[in-house]
Amino acid sequence: MGHDRIVRTDGQTGPAAQTNDNDAVTMPLAVDLDGTLLLTDTLFEAIAEHMRRRPFWTLAQLIQLPFGIAKVKRRLTATVDLDVDLLPVNEDVLAYCKRAKAGGRKVWLVSAADQKIVDKVAQRFGVFDRIIGSDGEINNKGSAKARLLEQEAPEGFEYVGDSPADFKVWKKAARASHVDKGEQRRRSIERMGVPVAHSFERPRAGIKVWLKALRLHQWAKNVLIFIPAILAMRIIEPAILTKLLIALPLLGIMASGTYILNDLLDLQGDRGHRSKHKRPFASGRIKLWQGFVASPLLIIGGLVGGLILSPAFATTMLSYLVITLAYSLRLKRAALIDTVLLSFLYTLRLIMGATLAAVALSQWLLVFSMFLFVSLSMAKRHVEVLQLAAAGKRYAANRGYRAEDAGLTLGIGLATATAAPLILVLYIIESAWPSGLYSAPEALWAAPVILSLWLMRVWMLANRGELHDDPVVFAVKDPKSLLAGGALAVSFLAAATLPAGFASVLNLDQVFGAR
């Protein structure tokens, strides 16, 4: 009698139950697919891909799922085109299968996934002697899988699984190996009288991973809701400031729900990307079903909170949601339209702020924001197009751009980057100066200079391919960008608070013209 060892991804080991190693060599090793060999679930992968292409048809299939799981699985996988080579793998389980194969054992892939998907995944690894999945009539899970393995391996088998449904299979197995839940699951299996051969772990979805999935750094965009109140000098009113402070996390919660949904709908595109493949859902660190639950809960929670705060604010939030869903489901693949939509989502935040502050939104601000955010959105696309060319590819996954579009993205980006400071200059001359809103409007002249320098730097880095994929992330983390943002704030603060004689003291009235 030999003692096997429990293998974990953290490198720890511990004694397993006693097993007969000679018997183990002769018995087949049966391995589950979803959540075991793979860090993802192929059913939810198919649902996500169909949701992106045919959302209403997919919803109809989900309604039917409880009444005919095997048949719905077959319909969902019959026409889906999953790139199985990009699906995240539990490397420890795969290595275990390869060692068993090299040791002369038969290795079977036995899954509740539809046979078509199981066959495709098995081809990728080339290590399995038998490949068994659901056939459109019988869902090969739990009791059905246990009966099948008992019939096919009457002298005993070892089974590697990960879910509560697998306890029915482990109960019939000669040896058990499992993924996830560590010592707790091992003890539960051993209480059934089944020795545990190996215990594998999957990457942990801790709080940091979830915060990354929620994209809390993107909440920085939501400070735009404060701009209308600041420009109207109403930010100091306690009632308005309180509303804005409450609205900030509500908008963030709803937006995080849309970010999760976008990640679920763009799994294959993210996995083929140089940096996005590390995202929690694409990498398998968070289970897909958890994302499908979290997304609607966050969206609904944010909308309900917004409705309680202000029905008008909730209406603008709903507009944001509709546009975001249209972007995620379809329009993100329409070249140029995608950048206009993204920039409008920024502008919509300004509209939300004006609604909460009960102020008229300046047309200058609306036009300025559109040009500025089109430029930043185009910078993101320009980097992606340059990366396509560098990788020798022509088409971007789930995007409407091609490698030869680099000249176009650069031209549009520079044009809009030039227009934004020009609009700010016209605002100062035509509105800010004669309105009397600012006691020292001369201080505003620093703003277009600072903005121009920052946008020139953004585009220099973008054209070098050195800009972060998301300009917002770049701006939040880049010290020079933060310094530029602070300088912009100081220029507006100085214009509003400096005494009216400021220009005369510095003889600036001779340069800019006395009022």
C-alpha cells in the first residue's frame, strides 16, 4: 500500500488516503471538462457567444434550459464557434493527465458538455483515449455519469471532478481526485469511504480579483457629474453636493455591471489580446456563471438607487445603460461609430450632473466634451491598430478596424485633439470673459495651453504604441497627467477666486484688454 500526495497550485502537500498504486496503474483516469480540465465552463462560453450574436434567441434557450438540458446544450453548441485553443486550462490537471498517459494508464475525458465541444477540446490536447459527452438526449452529469463509468470501467476508475454533482460519481469511484475546496472537499469524499488521490486548486477569485472585474478605476470617469455644478458655482450648496456624492457610487455600481457584461460578451476577443487576456473572466479566475449573476444585480441595484435619488437622474442612467448594451452587443464592431458612442457616454455623465444640480448644461461644454473624448477614444483604437500591424495581423477581434486604418485613426485623433483646445479658447473669449462669472478670467488662459500639451503627449505615446489600452487608466496612473489635471483645476479655481484687480496688478489688462 502506498501513500499518494495532495497536489495544490500553492505548492503545499499533505498525505492522501491510502490507495493501491498497482491497481491505480491499471484503472482508467476519467477527467471532467468544465471547471476541472478547463478553468471555464463551455456551456456558459456558448451562452456568452450566442448572447453577443443573437441575444433574444439566447434568452429563449435559457428559459427552456430547465426543461431539457441536453437538448438545449446541443442547440447552443451546434452553431457556436468557440476557439478552444484560447480557453484557459488548469495546467496542474493537464499535467496529471499527461503523467498518467505516460505511465500507461487509459485517460478518458468524460463531461456533461455536448459531444461536439468535448471532441474539439480533446483534439487540442491529444492525450485522451476516450471522449464522452452529452448526446442531446441524456445530460451526462451526476448519476448519469456515474452509471456510465460503472458500466465502462467495472473493475474501477479514478475520477477527477470539481462540482457538488460529482459526489455521485466519486461515490462509485475506486479513487477520487478533485479540483477546488481543498481539505474540506477531501474530507467529504473520504467520509464516503473513497480514497483521495490528488487535490488540485484553481486560481482564487479574491476581493482584488473582483475589484479588477468591477473596474473600480473606471469610476474615475464618473467625477464628470460634478463638472456642471462646479462651473455653475453650485457645488458649495450642501443639498446639491450631497446628491452628487450619493449619485457617484450608484452610477459606478451600474457601470460595473455593464463592464462585467461586456467582458462576458467579449471573452474570445479578450483572450486574443496582449493584455486583456488577463482579465478575470477571460483568464478563468472568476467563474462565468458568477458574472452572469453579478451583472444584472449590479445594474438593477444602481438603477433602483438612482430612481430613489432622482427620477430624472434614473432616466439618464437608463439612457446610459441602453447605449452601453447596444455598444456591447453590436456597435463595438462598427468602426468609427464605436468611438462616437464611447465619447457620448462621457458626455452623458455631464448631462447626469446637470440634471442633479438643476442647472442648464452649457453648449460649449457639450461640444468640447465630444471632441475631447472622441480624441481619447480614438487614441485607444489607434494603439490597437498599431498592435495589429506589429503582430502581422490585419483584423482586430470583435472590432471593425484593420491594420491599414492606422493613418485614419491618427488623422481623426489629431484633428479632434486640436479642436478641443480651440473650443476652450472660443469659450473663454465668447462666454467666460463677458459673462462676469469669473472674477479673474485671465487665469483661464492657462487651461488651453495645459490641455494642448497633455493631448500632444497622449498622442505621441499612442503613436509610439506606448499608451495604455485605456486612456482613462493611463490618466489616473500617470503622474504627469495627474499634474496636468491639477493645473487645470487650479486655473479655473484661480479664475473664480482671485480678486478682480488681479489683471491690473500684473498689467495683464494691457495684454488681454481691460474690462
